[in-house]
Amino acid sequence: MFTDLNNIDRSTLPFYETYPDGRLQHCILNRPVLVNSGPGALIPQYEHAGIRKKHTYSVSFFESGVISRVALNEQTAIATPIGSIPAELIIFYESGSLKRVFPLNGQISGYWEETDEYSLAEELSIPLAGQSIKAKIISIGFYENGEISDLTFWPGQRITLKTPAGEQFIKTGITFYPGGAISSFEPAVPVLLETPIGFLTAYDTTASGISGNKNSLIFCKAGTIKSIITSREKVTVSSASGYHKVYVPLTGFNFFKPLKISFENGKVSFNNEITYDIDEYDFSIDEFARSGHRDCADCSNCNQCCD
């Protein structure tokens, strides 16, 4: 039998928060109950002990009383628009549609490391606009109509996918426009691409690998490049009237911030600052030679040099 948590004995809720009208906003359970959601019957987390378990809200609600988030007590196969997916954390739209699914939701700590969590991750088959990929996924995002909005991969995962820039090797994540067109991705290796101002290398040496929603290469719906992040080049902007300005990645002691270049309606901007009409200026692209940075002994974890 499904349980209405707003009418449950509050002794079952060792911790809870409410909206001003007294309805539950967040709660933690201490015994198994069955709640009804879009994907069906779910048992929220009620066991909070163990080195892997997150001490987290069992259920959260919108102010309307509709469930917004459920942390499951055990990994459960749920029905999604792309088939059955194992889940430990589910986030909903207020309509009840799936917004995001996390196959795993363990607590990374000194006792439970990322490698331990990764070992539990299953390789999932994901259909993408006539293509199919297999990868270990941290989360899958959905638009309210059920289409995939984004994918975030586990660190170390690499996939090959057809993109507006051709077939590319991808890490970290991908985002999609409604309808399935790719809106962005994180290149796994430096990719040289033609842009409105010349050839630039898309690659972010500082990409965290935490979220697949913030990527180095972003496309317009038509497939043209909207913005690019480069760690390898500097751009000189000049004009016949004598204007001269050089844009480079920012550097400091053990610090590096790649250069973001954006394109829109015949214009270009650097790091979201000054905007230039492409037809009115000249753009010279040269290799950026980074100097003065701190050497390290572990490039696989640093990623602050050039690759």
C-alpha cells in the first residue's frame, strides 16, 4: 500500500523540513515505506548506516506536494523513456516526468573511494538519434517530453559518436537540443576545427569530469560552432586603423584557465568580454606557449600542462 508521507506518523521521520503551510519539503525515513511516482512504486532510503550510504534526504517535494526527488534504499530498475535503467537517485519534474536518473548514489569518502563506486557501475546501452553507445553513466538527464537532455560519463569512460564536427572521441558528457541534435560535448583529445575566424583546437585541460553539462565545444541547432574552449592557441585581433589586442589562456602559479571563444550572428567574443564584427577585423591564430607553470610528476591527475 502506498504511503502519503504528509500524513505519516512523524516518528517515522527522524528529520524533516516543511513549507510554510506545514507540508513536507524534505524528509528522512527510518523504516521502509512504499511511495507512488511516475516510474511506479518506490522504496525510499531508510537505512543510513554503512561506509557507502549517503546520509541524505529520503524524499523531497515540490510545494504542490508532488515528489521532486527520491533516494532509493536499494538500486532499483525503473522504467524510463529509453528503457529500464538501474537507479539509486531519481529527480522529477513537477508533472511527474523523469528529469534525471543516477544509477549510483554512493558517498565518496576516505572509506569509500571513487574507484570503489566505479566498480559497481554497470555499462549501459543508450540509444541516441540513430546511434547507440555503451558506457558507464553517472547520470542521464531528460527533457519533460522524455527526450534525453544530457549524459554524464564516469571519469575514464571514452566513447565515439557522430557529431556536427564529424565522428569524435568524447569524454565527460554530451548535451542535446530537444529533438536530439547534439548541443555540446567534451573532446577526449584535442580536436582541430574550422571556425569563422580560422582553425582552432577544441580542448580544455582543466575539464573537471564532474558534469556533462559544461563542455568545451558547443554547437548551434544548425550544427555550426557556437563556442569553443582552447588551451593551445592565442588569438590576435587587429584592424587597419591600428587596433591590436591579444587574447590568451590565463596563467599563474599552478593555475590555468583556457580561452573561451564564442560566435554569434557574424560576431566573435573572447571570454564573454568584447564583441567584434568578424568582417571588420583581422584574426591571427598562433600556438600558445605556456610558461612559468609549476611542473608536476603525475600528468594523469594534473592535466595542467598542454594535454
